[in-house]
Amino acid sequence: MNEKEIEECKALAKKIRLHTLKMVFNGKSGHIGSMLSTADIYPVLYKKVLKVDPKNPKWPERDRFLLSKGHGGAALLACLAECGFFPLDWLDRYYCDDGKLSGHISHHIPGVEFSTGSLGHGLPVACGMAMAAKRDGAKHRIIVMSSDGDLNEGSTWEAIMLAGQHHYDNLTMLVDYNRLQALGCSKDIIDLEPLGPKLEIFGWKAIEADGHDPQAIENALSQLPLEPGKPSAVIFRTVKGKGVSFMENEYKWHYGGLVEELYLKAKAEVEAMPPFAKATEGK
Ligand SMILES: [Mg+2]
């Protein structure tokens, strides 16, 4: 990416963070730490990697993106709205009784491929999509985002074994690897390390990358599959709550609401993140 594209990705990431903070504040709850963790990945995905058309969300040849950690879906919804899949003002009533956007993502929303929330569903369904695409000779790719908690699920590892054995090189798993989950540090609950070598034993090609650096994200995703004949895994090193000092690396911010004082403090911190061009929140 050139400098201008990198700045555009950073600016979109800032908008996503501002939207998600406002969505959680308005909705009085949400998985804010998990949303902020992924905010730098979506701009690169939707601007540089995925072949999708916001005006034709069901385009048959589109790439499929599934968010297996559906609880963090507000960041994805903010990105989809900014990309034109649906009106920005839908974000205003996120997690509200009269709103269109639920706390966990729903496939009734344009651009959302699959409803998720309970963990362990994204990769198995993505495997089915990869299998179908192979059988149909279709060229689209299937990309799924997993997480520490999602990789605690047995069904995720069944899918990892299936994809490796059957050489689904049209399938990519991104891992939002912030090493925290709902109730603590992943290493104290189910330690995933060494994650990359474990995936490679099951027939995948795995790499690690900085999940907050747009150029590193683009470099990791610019040539998929990472190795012909193998499913790809990109393990993104991320920080839960990234961008808000009192949320960063604090598992207690996995889920919760924001009182006005903390919302304004968090918003000011995100507004001060580079690039310094004023973000047009909600516009
Ligand atoms: Mg995590």
C-alpha cells in the first residue's frame, strides 16, 4: 500500500473505533474490548483484500467473510456501514429494542454472511463453504475470523483437521490473538501455544503478523493462499481494547456498558490517535 492508502485505512479504523464506542454507550452494553481489538483489520480486509460489492451484497462471486467471534460484531457492522452496505444511521440504534442491529451479528443485515455469537460455529460453516466452492469450481475465497475463545471450542479444531486433510486452500482463518478472553488470560484457561505449529501439524500454513499495522496486515493477506494446497492461518497479534488506555489488556472490558464519563474519556483518546485528521463520526 502507498502512504495515502495506509492513512485511509487508519482513518477508517478510527471511525470504526468511534462508532463502536458510541454504539456501546447508546446500547448500554457490548463486547467493547473485542471490538477495539479488531478495528485495524477490517479496513484492510474491506478496502484491499475482499472482493465484495456493497451495492450487491449477494453477488455470487463475492468473497465470503465470516466473523466467528460474533460478540465483537459491532466493529464489523461499523465497517460495513462505512463501506456502504447499509445506512450509517442504523448504527445509532445498535443493541436497542427498536434497532435493526443486534448485539451479536445477524445474516439479515446486508454484508453479514452468517449469524454468529455462540463460539465454534464460524470455521465449521466456512469449511462447508470452502468444500462447496471447490466442488463447484468457484474461485471466491472464504475468510473467517477466530479468537482465543473461539479456538477453545472443539468444533473449531474439528474444522481445522477437516480443512487441512482436504486441502481447502480457498479457506483462510484470521485469529484475533489478543491472548485474553471473557474470564481471563488464555494461557491460564486453555493455552493455545504454540498456535502456529499446532495448525501446521494439521496441514495448514500459518504466519503471525501485527494486527494493528495496516501495512503488515496487507502484507499478510496480499497473497492467499499462503501455500498452495493448504488452508491459510494469519495469527494477528492484537491488544484487547486497543486505543483506549484504561481498556487495553484488561479482560474486564471484554463485555460491559460505558457510563458517560468513561465514554467521553475513551472517545477523546481515540480521537487523539493518529492520523490526526478529524474523524467524521456518524457522518
Ligand atoms: Mg481474545
